[in-house]
Amino acid sequence: MKSVMRLALVGVLAATLSGCFLTKIVTTPMRLVGAAGSVVGAALSIIPVAGNAADEALEKVDGAIDTSADSIDKIPL
């Protein structure tokens, strides 16, 4: 009985929440992964020669993730 109530509650919340909130739920984990990549890149930058290249590559990936997340946030739901 509890699972039916929970399922009904999730259905009501999904129907009443704005689309903007739903896209934020999707894009927040994407942004967290991008930020984690930036932190790893910053840590790798202390390695001579290869560290800076790895940091730049991870910064580009973070930028691409942010751009994708911004595009998803603009989807009119």
C-alpha cells in the first residue's frame, strides 16, 4: 500500500512541478561531474609538462558539459 501511495505522490509532484525544476534535476548531476573534472584537472596540473595539458583538456570538457546543461535548461516543458 505504501508503494502505491509513493507512486501516486511522485506522479502528482511530476504533474505539478514546473518544467524548469525538472530540467534542473537532470542537469545538476551533469554540472557536478564537470566540476569534479575541473578539480581533478587542477590537481593534475602540478605534474610537469603533462599536467597542464590534462588540466586544459578537463576544463574544455567542463565547459562543454556546462554548455549542454544550459541547452537542456532552456527546453520549454
